[in-house]
Amino acid sequence: MAADEIKETTGTGTPGEEPQAASQDAAAQADASEKKAPRPRRTSGTVESEHVADEAAGAAPAESAAAPEAADAASDTSNAEPEEKPVGDEKVATPAKKPTRRAAASSAGAKKAAGTSDAAAAAGKRSAAKPAAKATAGKAAAKPAAGKAAAKPAASKAPAEDTARTAPRGPLQAAVVDADGRVVETVDLAAERFGVAAKTGVMHLTVRAEQAARRSGTASTKTRGEVAGTTAKMYRQKGTGRARAGSVKSPVRTGGGTVFGPKPRDFSIKVNRKVARQALRMALSNRAESGAVYLARGLELDSPSTRSVHRLLVAMDIATPVLVVTHDEDVLSKSVRNLAYAQASEVRDLTTEQVLRARSLVFTEKAFAALDQA
């Protein structure tokens, strides 16, 4: 009677054969679940179960030690024998529990993590070896460089000679240069000619007057009354279909007069003599304040020589354009007029506009003496 009840409860077959068959089925299902276990998703280019190379390198020993335990746990779960639960007074065999997907994924991840940790540890060893090799190579390369530096010390540069532009001088002083352009000495400038405070309005008015004085004012045109021609009416007033017309000298016709055309006029602007002189002193003072006044010695030329003047100005190393001020020195004036960056002027004809346009003033000894006497 008890045997019949056990059969009805557990199914067909003998009680000894059913637990073996159940364990075989459970093992087969565990293998199938491991094969069908979904692969872990990839997030931002890395597997979820994998760690960063630095973390994997640090946790490699712990993970490698935990990997066999996880694998043993998974195998114990798949090979577990069925448990028997009591039904009434007797025990009934129940099949073993199926391994969950989470356990299968954790076992697979542990295996991959173990392999990744080994690879990261090997890569860390290589990367740690490279900087040491580079440092050794750097030290080896630094030794020859130090030897070369010790063998060939840097030669000290000789200080450059002061030119006319860079020579030290006071606020009211001018550099004196010889025929080779070398600074010989400095000369004091008169404060009443080179120390006057500038007034923009005075200099502007004077420059305008100088420019206007150069205008000839000879442009002229003819009005309709000055144009030569007949005064007769061109055709009758009505009946032609054309617009009425009177004189052939009308401004609207070709050859007619000009309306409001230019006539000869005087463009001169009156400037007081004292104001003009004051404006010239202001311009000279401005150039002296910026250190652009020079005195040249030894410029007595027997014949015009543009090359000699050019060599002198280049040796002086001054800013251009240059104004060379002379006093009854026609040979020097002819030598300067062929230079595109220089201009010559007589000291008696010196104007405020010329001084302001030039960035450097070069006086001859005669011109400087005549300026002081003026």
C-alpha cells in the first residue's frame, strides 16, 4: 500500500531511478542556461563586467583569487543532488533548483575579469618600464651636450658703438658728427629757439598759410557772356516741334558758357611775421625735444657727390625723411637733391612745414651759425 502511494505521488518508475534522472535533467538545463546566457551589454565602449585598466591592475590579485571560487560555486549549483521534502510521513525527491541568469552572468564575468586583469597587469609592467628607459636615454643624451658646452663657451658680444641716434645727450643738446657719421661731441642749443612750448593752433595756421601761398590761383573759365558767338535766335519760337531755344552760348549746350566756374583768385592767408617766426621756433623745439637735431662737420665737398652724403646719413643711422639745412652751399644742396629720403633747404628759406615733415634735422656748421645769428 505504501509503495502504491509513492508511485502515485512521484510518477512512474522505481524510487531509486527517479532521483538520478532528475539530477541528469538539472545538469543538462544548467549547461543550456550557461550557453544561452545573454552577453553583458556594452556601455560607452566598455563591457559592464570589465573594469578600467587602472582599477583592474590594482584589483587583479583579488579577482584572480575570487574567480575559482565563483566557478566552483557555479559547478556545485549545477551538480547539486535533488533535495527530499517530507510529504506526510515520507520524504519525496524534488528536482534541484535551476541556476539563475544572474549567477551564470557573474561566473562568465568573473572569468573575463580574470583574463582582463592579467592583461592589464602585463600592460602596466610594460608602461612602467618605458619611462625608465626614456629617463636613462635622456641622461645619456644630456652628458654629450654638457661636454660640448664646456668645450665651447659662448663668446661674449662686444658692446655696439653709439650712433648719432642712440648717443646720450641732454634735452637741449645736439649730437655733433664727423664726415664718417661718428659722434664727436654734443653742442648746446639755444633755449629761445629750441626750447619754446608748442601751440597747435599757431603752427596749423602757419602751415596753412605756407601751403596757400604756393597756389597760383590762375584757373579760369568763360561765362556765357564771354563765349564768342552770335546772339541771334537759333530758330523760330513755335511750329518746329522742338523745345524753344534762344542763344547758342547757353550753358546747357555744347560750347556754351560755364556756370560758376573758377576765376583767377588769391588764396593767400595773412599771418603776422612774429606769429610765423614763433611757429618755426615751436617746430624746431619739437624736433629738439625728440632728439632729432644733429650738427654735421666736414661736409665741405669740392664737387657734388650724392654717394658721400648717402654714406654719411646711413652711418648716422637716423630716422627718415631727413632735412639737410645749408647756408650758401650749392654743392651740398646738389648732392642731397637726388636722394629720395632727404631734402635740402637754405636756412633763410626754412619753413615750419618743412621742419614738421622731416623726422631728422641735419645742420651744417655754416647753417647752425647763421641760425644762431638770425
